[in-house]
Amino acid sequence: MEISGKDIIREQVKGEVIAFVTGRKEKPTLNQILGKVKSYVLKGFLTKEELMQMLEEIEEGVKSGRVAPMSPGKIERFQQVKEAIEKLLETI
């Protein structure tokens, strides 16, 4: 199976959102995530629909504990990044 550039970008954004949610040591800031998301959407690498689908996948993983052991803090951080991305997408 061949991996496309779009797949790599999608996995990169997904990984950064998960790092933010799980609080990994070298986690990106919310502004860094929003900057990448905005850039990738404006350049046509990702669509708004693809981003929303990706957020749904991450949300399922957070709530089920697949992403990391579930905690109220992780759910709060996920909601924070999801709301910020949704607001950003409304302005693009």
C-alpha cells in the first residue's frame, strides 16, 4: 500500500492533536496546531470535512480509552482543541 503526502499530513495533524490531548512531554501548543491546520486547509492539503472526520476519530479514541487512559483532563483538552479548530474552520 502506497502512502500519499495527504496521508502523511493527516497523520501529522492527528498525532499533534493526540499529543496535545494526552499531555505528552513535547506537546505542541494549541496555537501551533491551529497554525498547521489553517495552512493545510488553505493550501488544499486537507478539507474541512476531513478534519472534522479526524476529530471524530480522535474523540472516539479519547472516550474509549484507546488513545490513552481516559481522564477528565484529556476530555477537557480534546474539547478545547476541537472547539478551537471548529471556530478556525468557520473563518476560513
